Amino acid sequence: MAKLVAVIASTHHPFYYRASTAQGEDRPPFADEWVRKITAFRETLTRARPDVLVMVGSDHFHQLWLDNMPQFLVGKAPFYDANWYNEEREFGLPRMLLRGQEDLSAYLLREGLDAGFDLAYSNELRIDHSITCPIITLRPEADLPIVPIYTNIFAPPLPQPKRFVQLGRTIRQLIESWPGDQRVAVIGTGHLSLELGGPRQFGEHGPDPEFDRRAVEWIGSGDLAGCLSEVTLDSLHAPGNATHGFMDFMLMMGVAGDGAKADYVDTLDLFHTMEAYFTWYPDGVPAVGEQGTVAA
């Protein structure tokens, strides 16, 4: 059977690419520290030596709109065009072409339906920065096949937080039952407290530092019970108007497992949001291997 070798959750700041490649006067003062943190975070995926990446994100109203909004969607294509014109224009993101893993997509779709999730699918999915940003930060070579999974965190009615957790648990079960010897990493991106277009968007910190502190604690310690006891669709409005993206972090906690403490935790407090990076190794931190990765 396939082996789940890493579970990784992070924020997906669209300005990282531009900040990290800027030179001279255009380079922001926080860029060097940001690059150092991302470089260390990238190593957590490299040392896992994955063959396939299952990528969990959310379409930012690029391809999916109010006339056709699935709650959970699996991409099922041989290739995926990536990034949209406004992302190129506003964030400086490059156009990308990512290879798909059609067999795993089909397996997750079929078995996911049988496990009680009425998953949608797309054979012509163009993906956006919720998936390309972690590719840029964690695997800039973009050389591994992917299975994109989109969740609805933007357009009410939204699934309940517990449903995200349940889907995460199911994704893990299905990966570990997938016939073959592939090494699979699951990477999901979401938000901590986040305000878009509101009065708290460009503060000195994220809109709700206390929520961010609690969120990092929940995720890092694997406290799913505590998180589920406090996080509701209504409560997520208070930390910021786009904080429902935190449910994708909850999905990743479901993949990692109840009570699973993260093997790697790091954060960076930027001017309007807190960046957060987590990695779990289901079989323990990998030792030095053939690929020259460094043991913890």
C-alpha cells in the first residue's frame, strides 16, 4: 500500500514569491528572515522524499463561482494550468504547468464517495495561489505529480468545521489504502486570523493575535477536541472576515490524527497576518537517507 510520509500545513501568502525574489530597494525589510524560515520549512518536505503531493486549498473565486460552488472538489486531470492573470499582475506569480496523478485522483474520488463524501470533480481545473504558493515555497522545482483538492471556505452555506476534520481523516485512510508503493505527502494551506477589504486588513499584526496564538497551540499540539469545542462557523467571523480558511488547517489536523503533535512548528508575524508552518511525520522524523536529507 501507499505510504503517508508527511503531513504539512501552512498559510499561503501570495506575496512571498515577489518578496523573496526582489532586489535592492524593492526588497522588503522582512524578506531575508522570511526566506530563512521558508528554506528551513522546505527541508521538512525534502527529507520525506515524496513521490506524490496531495494538495488541499481553496479556489479564490477564480474558476468556481456562485453559479457552481462545490463544497469539496477533487482535480482529476493529467495536467493543471496554474495561476490566473490577476495573480500574475498583483502578486507577480509565474505561470505554471503542474503534472497530475490521475490514478490517485480517481481512487480518492471513487473511495471517497463510498466513504460518505459526495465529492465533486473537475477534468479541466486551473489552480490558483492556494496550491501554487506551497509548491513555490516547499517544492519550487514543481517536479512531482499532484492531486488538488479544493474546499469551500468562501461561499455560504459552508460545511461545518467538523466536516473538514472528517474529510481529513478520510483522506488519510484512503491514501494508506491506495494500492502500490508510492510515498505520498499531503500539503494543505489555509489562514489564521485574516481580514480582507475590512478595517483590520493592514494592521501591525494579524487582525486577532490572540486567536492566532490559540490556533498555533491547537495545531501544534494536535488538540482537535479543544479546537472543535471552540471553533464554529459563527465564531470564525470574529477574528477577521476571511478567517474561515482556518478550517483547512482543521482538515490537516484531521489528516495528522487526533492528538498528533507537530514535529515542526514555526511562525512569522508579518504586518497584516501571521504566517504559520507545521509538519507531521506519521512514522517519525526521517533519518539521513539516500537523498542526503538531514536527520533531526
